[in-house]
Amino acid sequence: MLRVTGLQRERGLRGPLLFLLLFLALGGSIIGAVRIGSVPIPVSEVFGILKDQLFLGGRKLASGRWEMPHFQIIWNIRLPRVLFGIFCGAGLAACGAAMQALVRNPIADPYILGISSGASAGAAWALLMPFPFFPGQYQTAMAAFAGAMLSACTVYFMAKMAGGGRLQPVTLLLSGTAVNAVMSAVTSFLIFLAKSPESIAAVYNWQMGSLAAAQWNTLLLPSVGTTVGIAVFTLCGTRFNLLMMGDDDAAAMGLRVRGFRALMFLVCSVLVASLVSVTGVIGFVGLVAPHVVRLLSNTSDCRTVIPLSALLGGVYLVWADALARSVFGAAELPLGIITASIGAPFFLYLMIRRGGHNG
Amino acid sequence: MKLEYNGIRVRLSGREVLRGVSLTAESGQMTGIIGPNGCGKSTLVKTTFGICTPSAGNVLADSCDLSQYSPRERAALIGYVGQDTGCAFDFSVSDVVGMALHARRDRSLSAREVVGQALAELQIAHLRDRSILSLSGGERKLVFIARAVAQGADALILDEPTNHLDIRHQLFLLDYLKGSGKTVLIVLHDLRLAAHYCDQLILLSDGMVAAKGKPLEVLSARLVRQVFGIRGEAYDAGGQVDFSLFR
């Protein structure tokens, strides 16, 4: 396959440099974020415990080198949470970048396309009127997944009908907005019907997002899903680029437009649903990360933007979560509040800056 | 490569936009499609790539039905430049032209060389590192034409490529296309340019072919009045065909 990215002196260097920097930042973030929390632990101890567990099979732990509570906090509580944050952030950011290319609109994001509000409604249903089978957290996750897939399919087919059999970017965005409104109404209605204050509180918590559900055994699905998703998106980078030039041009340049868009929309939906069903609603990652990457790398080339967005999204969410855990001491702030309060003003700033550039 | 359109019918939102259009673009020649607004010119060229699906009829490239080809195989045979050159994303000019490599068959040149050559042929090598968002409409048009050229296809289909171009670049582009030796199917609004440059003209009116043939025959005073509702005709100006309004 021929490579075109390296054609430019300036831009050609920027991509790999950013990649390296973000990779280092990711490594640093793991150590740094594991250290942060209500119990402060020195970096040397974090390093020691990680090295011992990864390379020495826990020999030093057995010899009593570290206090058991510290080991528990680092290895069993914070590390899975930080890794979970990386996978969620990376997956949401990569999906954001992919969806922006799919609907050819830089403001698209899994949330704007209605997928997360569907997950919200599903989770609210499970929390407020539980089904008799699969009780507990699994049911919430499965109902959220079902809700996300339901709204993704609704958005897809509504957009297709409105576009006269073709999936057009504008109708896709509009039907996303419509489904968003309907699903939010469903959630509100369920809360209105609900009797117990505890379950209403649970729905509110879920809607604000959190990584608190992270454990080693819940990490497998998001990690595999995100890795496969990012790999697929990156390998299809050239095709995403073609699609960004418009449907007609993409078709004339040799892309099977309808099939590709439908397939990628499905991959995005499954990936977002699998993440959101565990974490609850975490907004703005998919919107902000690709924008920042485009500004820093000076290109919209998806082969660069998608992997870089994933890295940046991972770093971003880990630190947002570290902030959520530490800002109010022992009481944890919902992650969705952090991402929204950082994301929204930042997004406005980017838009204003961009506007100035283009004007 | 010879392109043949046989009995093409297309319905868009309940209206029959093309009602059985047949035409042939001969190999190595420049065939112009002219006609009033809304007569189906753009729709016709879009059927080539399956962007508009005909309800009847087919498009043949050297006697092979194009609908049997994959989009990628089709793009290796025919390059296309549409009317719309809008782009919401920040790509450099070389990124945009480099997209042509997705379908290009001939791999004897490196990506850099293919892009450099296409830009040089369209005389826009100096734009190479510029962002597509920073270009004027005319510059963008030339970049998109360079991209179609970089696909390395034997045939080019261009929908009003002279839009946004100043007069010097209009003539430069048409001279370039004429000298390229490729089969060129071109939608034009400027009847003077069409008369001067095209080997053959297809006059569309209300979704049907009103006339086809040499520019002198197609742009007769009678047909021009009948289809466009204006006075004007093509004439022989010392071995070259020209078109004059109000004649």
C-alpha cells in the first residue's frame, strides 16, 4: 500500500512526534494517576509494586516488602480503574473521530447521534423496574447495551427513510437529535414512575458516568472491544478520508459508500454501547479529542487522527477520573461532570479559534 | 476507452429526470454535454459511478457493463470531478490528490511522484503544501481535477469544470484535456467553449437527447432557439468552430 502521509515536510514529522509524545504521556499517566487518590502513595512504591507484579511474579509482596493495604489499593483498585479509563477514553475518542468522518460533520459524536441516550434509557429501565432475571449490575449493563443498540438502529433506519433510501450525513444528525430527545423523555418518564428514592439516585449517578465499576474481571470486554475497534478504524483510515470528501467523490474514487458507512456505523455503535453500558454517560471525549488532535497535527487525515485521538482520549479520561477521585477528598465527583465542564468550554474555545483561522 | 450510455432512465423523487438517453463518447475524443439547467446533465454523468442508479439502461466501457465492476475497478478506469468542491475538513493539497491512489492501478511511480506529476500537469505544484480550506474556488477546482488525473484512468468525466476558473485557466484546462489523449466527457455551460473544443456535442433537453453530432450541426440557430430559447449559432471561423450570440 502506498503511503501519502509522509509527503509533507512539516506535517509528516508532526504525526510521529505527537504519537511518541502521547505514548509517553500515557505511560506517565498510568503511574501518576495510580498514585493519586484519598490515600497518597509515593511513586517509588507504585513503581515497585507494578514491577514486582508484572516481572517478578509477586515475590517481594510475599516477602512482606509492602503493606498489604497499599498493594490492594494500587493493584486491585486503582490500576484496573486507570486501565479501564484508558480503554474507555480511547474507544470513545476513536468512535468520535470515525463518526465525524461518517457523517462528514466535525460536530458529530456518539452522544449527538443518540447512542448514549439510548443506553441511558435502557439502564434507567433496569435500575427502576428490574427484570426478574440476571439481577444486579449485569442487568443494568445488558439493558444499557440493548438501549444503545435500539437507538443506534432507530437512528440508522430513520435517517435512511428520510434520505430516500440513502444514508445522508444531515439526516443522520437530525434523526440522532430526534432519538436523543425521545430517549431522554423515556428516561424522565421512568424516573417519574419510580417509587424508591434509592433507585432514582442510582439512575442519576449512572447518567453522570463513572469508572468505579472497574475490576480486573470487567476489563476484558472493553479492552478487547476498544483495541479491535481502533485497529479496524485505523486500517480503514484511507476509506474514511475518501468519505470525508463527500459521497459522490468517494464513490467516484472507488469506495463502496453505502456498505462502508453502514458497517462502520455498526462497529461504532457496538463499541460505544459496550463501553457506555458499564461506565454510564461520559460526554465530550469523542468530540474534544479528535478536534485537539486535528489542531495539533495540522491535518484531518484519519490514518493519523484516529490513532492519535485514541491515545489522547485515553490520557484525557484517566486524568479526568483522577481529578474526580481527588477534588473532594473521599467523596467522588461523577466523571461526566468533569468531562463536560472541561470539554464544553474547551470546545467553544476551539470553535472560536478555528473560526478566526478560516475567516 | 469508449464510453457508451444506452437508454438511460433515472427517476429522482418521483420525477423521471432522464428518459432514455443514449450516447457514445469515442475513445480519445472530447465529448461535450450541453443543455439548459435541470435537463439532466449531472444526473447522467453520475449514473457512470452508481451515484444515481438508472431504472433502465446501462453504461458500457469498451463494451463491458460498468455495473459489473466494483467501485474501485470503475475508479481505475474513469476519473470524475463533480460540481461540488466543498470540504469541511482540513486536508493538504497533496493529501487530497493522494486520495486518488486508492483506486490507481499503475504502481510504477511512488505516491510522491504521482501526486507531484498530477500537480505539475495542472500547473499547481506551488499549492502542494497548502490547506484545501485556504484555497479559492478556482484553485480547489484544479486540485480536484489533479486528483482525478492522478487516478491514472483512461477516461475523465468532468461536470462543469470551468466553474470558478478565470478565463485563462478555462482555456488552459480545456487545452490540457484536449491534449491529454484521454476520453473526455465534459458538461459545459459555455457554448463558445463547447463549440470550439469538443469533437462531438450532445444536446440534452428535458431528460432526452435533442441532438448529437459535430458542434456546427448541434449548435444550429434552430436548435439553439428551440432548446435554450435564445438567438445564437455556431459558425466556421476559418477552420475553427466558434459560437456567437445574437446571430
